[in-house]
Amino acid sequence: MKKGAIWGFAFTLAISGALAFTEGASAKTCDNDPTSSSGCSQSYGGTWSYQGSQSGSYSSDHRLSRSGASTSDFYTWKFPTLSSGTATLEVYLGSSKFTNRDAEYEALSEGWGYTEFVGSVNQYSAPSGWNTVGDIRLDNAKAAVTVSGEDYSGASSTQTGADAASL
């Protein structure tokens, strides 16, 4: 009898823990060059060319860094106010032009004094579609996600893609 009660208690804790995790931030997708009605905005530094009419890309377009970009080249998706909690950062990769072997992503939530490294993705070998980068914490504020144009693998003449991001 005690064994059954212990398993029931453990199951209840597991369920309530899962619910607490998903109660946090609600998913929001920001595309590159977002519409004003989305609540999202973007900014970038360096040379990011707009690529329209791209099959396989989210909303049929994306941004592409110049070949061999450096750390001064970055693309940022700015999210509207999101609920507090933990959110998973996913990025949409659907173009063979994305060849960065080690694209690094960072996040900044309004009120933080520093950016937080979230993770990196091999854009060259990643499957087409949504790719998980990592988890970030949100503090009931606006958030910004940035990808660096530099290829941290050391490969040269690669290009970084910026399409859509989701938290």
C-alpha cells in the first residue's frame, strides 16, 4: 500500500512540475523584417542582404550575412513583452545558403545588464525547419535574440542566415 502511495505522489509531482514549466512564457514567433502588426521588430549591424521569393524559407524570405562576416555583424529579433518563465529558443533554417558551421545565439531580456549565451547551431548541416537552440529565462518583459554573423568554427567564407525565431 505504501509503495502505491509513493508512486502516486511521485506521479503527481511529475505532472505538476511539467505544468509549472509550460505555464511560463507563451510561444511567439518573430520573422525577419516583421510586419508592424506582429509586435516584433528587428535590427542588424554589418551587411545583411534581404533574400525574397525563397522557397523553403519562413514566409518565403530571409536575411543573409556577407561571406566571412565578423563579430561586428549581427542580426537581432526583438520580441514584444512576454510572460515570465522559461522559454525554448528555436530558429527556422530552410536555405542551403546558410553555411555557418557554428552560429552563436544570445538573448537579452529587458532589465538585464548583460546578454546570455543560449547556444549554437550548425546552420550548414541543420535539418530544414525549426531547430532548437536552447532555453532562456524571461522576466515578464521584452526580449531580444541575436545571432552573430561570425562562424566560430573557424571556417571561412561562410554565410549566416537569419529567418524566423521563436520563444
